[in-house]
Amino acid sequence: MEDPRWSVQDAKNRFSEVVEAARQKPQTVTKHGKRAVVVVAAEEYDRLKKLEKQKAITFNEHLLNMPRDDGAFERVKLRLRDPEF
């Protein structure tokens, strides 16, 4: 089921109604007929931020997830440059 939609102009003119409605369920605001923003209750926003934080991996987990090549790599054969130049 889609969120209720408000045009930007309607949302501006009836902002208090948008806020009250957002306390019950998210409210979509459109600009030029396309979704621009979704207004949600503060509690819902807090819940989503907490969920996002729980899913984020730590720096240690990031390092441990890096691919391992057992230290083997192909060396490029280049002639060393002359240090006098």
C-alpha cells in the first residue's frame, strides 16, 4: 500500500496536517509529480537510524573481510632508473 501523497504546495499550505498524519504513517511529498521526500514520525526515524547502525560493520570487520592472496603477487620487471637524473 502506497503512502498518502501531498504536492509540495499542499504540504506547505497544510503542514500541520502533514505532521499529524505522519505520526500515524509516512507521508510522501511530491514535486512536479515525482516523489521528493517522505515525512515520518520521529520515533520511526529513530528506529530506522538504530537499525541502520546495527547493520553497519566495524572497521575491524571490514579489514577481516578483505580478500587474502597469501602474500603472492606478480612482480613487474622494470629497469631501475639512474639516480643521477
